[in-house]
Amino acid sequence: MKMKALVGFLTLVHVSQQSPTVSVYEGVKSVQLPFQDSRETEVKTVVWYRYGSNPSIVHQHQHVFQTLFQNQHRHVFPTQNQHYSGRTSMSDDALETGDLSLTLKEPHHSDSGVYLCQRIRKGVEFFPRYEVELQVKVPQHNSTIGVYEGVESVQLPCQSSWFLGKDTTVVWRRIGFNPSAVHQHLDEKEPRFQNQHYSGRTSTPTYALITGDFSLTLKEPQLSDSGVYTCHVHNKENEMLRLIVRLQVTERPIFPPELCLMLAVCLALAVAALGWYTTITVSSVVVKEGVCFVKLPYKTIVPLPEDVTVEWSRCAPEPMRVHKYCNGNNDLIRQDEFYCNRTKMQKEPLKTKDLSLTLRDPCYRDSGTYICTIHKDRAAVTQKVVRLRVNVAQEVVEVGELG
């Protein structure tokens, strides 16, 4: 068979046949796809593929002297599929013992599929292929925890009634993360490995080994923290407990429609009691963090006299003056420092009837309810309520192992 035949083989088409099946649940440390080759051959390279993947190579194992062949034909083997980077291994002496089994670390549901082991001799010759199907099942969750983004912390429960010795290790993991370790509770001398996404944000009770309470406290939960977590309790001999918890972090409603209506009614009643003539309108604005600016809209068709005052304020989490315009000028003397140099209104807004407020570099903390009030002789002429929601941008976090 010619060299080009080997290159063309990398585009895999699965031929339906009865393949052995390996089934595991998400959350196990690893799974092995077994393959014992008892033939006495001169196999120099073993490649594991997965049908339907692009690129299809999952793992490649070569004889120590195969380096020379690689240098001569460096384009024959494409790079490993990054989905499996750092997660696959074979025995160092696989070609000598004939144990060509593939070990896959931290399998998750997306790893399910049909895998093919191909042995290659003299660079181009193929032996009969071996197929095995992997089924990674999603376990039922022991509990589901739901919280709003922005709370101080959330606790994922894990308790044990076992008598636990000093050699007990507790590891919280997140399924589908690489590395998957979220938190480790163990002897201080032991090495710790943690996904950097959770650095400085996790803790377990100090006397967990005595109380048996290994609940994980996660500080400042984010939308990106939503997922399935596992609590593994084990000693040097065996695993004593495995608990599965699903965490669902959702956006907190900034200003529910019912509350918005209630506010409008209350304001209308208040100004009516004081004998003011006023109208109140409500609108919503949604943006993502990272935009240069956001505009809180307010245009009126009512002619405005030059002696009125336009004031933008924020009522929560505490009363704050955002921007003030009076006597033909922007009065920012008593502006809250959080909004310093970040707000702007159009020139001569009373003439253009555009009272919109531009807010530079909006961030998550800017989310809330803003009220624009037009005053005349300390009486409210008209008001506008704007709900602003600034969504947190999903960041790409580089993760690695911490020693």
C-alpha cells in the first residue's frame, strides 16, 4: 500500500459491526478501552482514532526508533484532537507486552462514541482494525442548587457518616473541566491541583474530617460556574463517598415588571398628592460589559422652559446622583464619585428635548434603576425610569494545574 493511502485513511467512515462496549458514568477518574494484541509482529506505531472527530486522532504511541520514520514523513500523522489533550495514555511498554489499551482521564458525556485502534508496521502496512464503543452516562444528581449571580457565596452540600482517618482525601471536581479539580481538602503536605478559574474562591470546613461535613463554599458564583460538580471522599485503599451536585447560577432580575409597575403607581400617587403635573414612562436597556458606552434614552415632546433642572439619579443599592443639568450647564459638583467623568448629556438638551444620558464604560455594577426627573421650583414636572442591565461578558479562562 502506498503512502498516500495512509493519509487518506485519516478520514474515517464507521462500518456498522458488533463492537465491544465500555460503559462508565461521568465523574470517574478514568476509563480504559481494552485491547490485547497477542500477535508477534513488528508493529512500530499504534494510533487510536475516534469516528466523527476532526481531527480524528485521539492518541498515538510509537516505538522509540520510530522517530526517524516521523522525520522522513512528518505530514503523515496530523496533530491530536485538542479535546483529548493531556487526557490519554498507553503503557510505556505497550508494543513489547501487546497491551494496547487506551486510558482516558475524566471521561464526560461528549466522549461517547466508537473508537478505533490501528496498528501500523513499516510505516504503511495495516493490520485488521479493532473497534470499541465508549458510553459515558450522565448520572442522576443527588441535589440541585440554584442561586442568583452576585450573591456573596453558595454552598454545595456533601456530608459523610463514615469514620474518616487522617489519610482521607476529599476532592471536589467539575465534570467537563480540564483540569477538573475545583477544591482539595487533604494533608497540607500533599500536592494540590486546582483549576485556576476557582483560585481563591473555594473552601471547605476546617474540621471536615472530624465532622464529616465536606460541603464546598464557592465565593461570588458566576454564570460560568453553572455545571455538575462531584464530591469524592477516599483514602489510600478505596473510595468511600461520591456525591453529585448540579449548580445553576442565573441572572438576578434587576427590576421585575411587577415592581416596575408598583413604582410607577407609587410615584404617580405621590406627585398627585402634592399637586404636581407629571408623567412617568419606563424603558429597559441591556448591554454587555466591554462596550464603550451605553445611552439611557429620554426624549420628550413637551416644550421645556430654560429654568428647569434635569437630574439623573439612581435609587439602588443606595441613593446616588448620577448627573445634573441646570441653568444651561452641567452641575457635577455633588455627583457621586462612582460616575465621575463617565456621564454626558447633549448640548442644549432643553432645546433639542433630548435628555438622554450617555454612560461611558458600563460595568456590571452599573446595573440598576435610573430615574430622570425634571424639576421646576422643586416640583417634579415629569419623570422617566430606565432599567439598565449590564451582562457580564463570558471570558475565556486559561486553566492549568497548580502544584
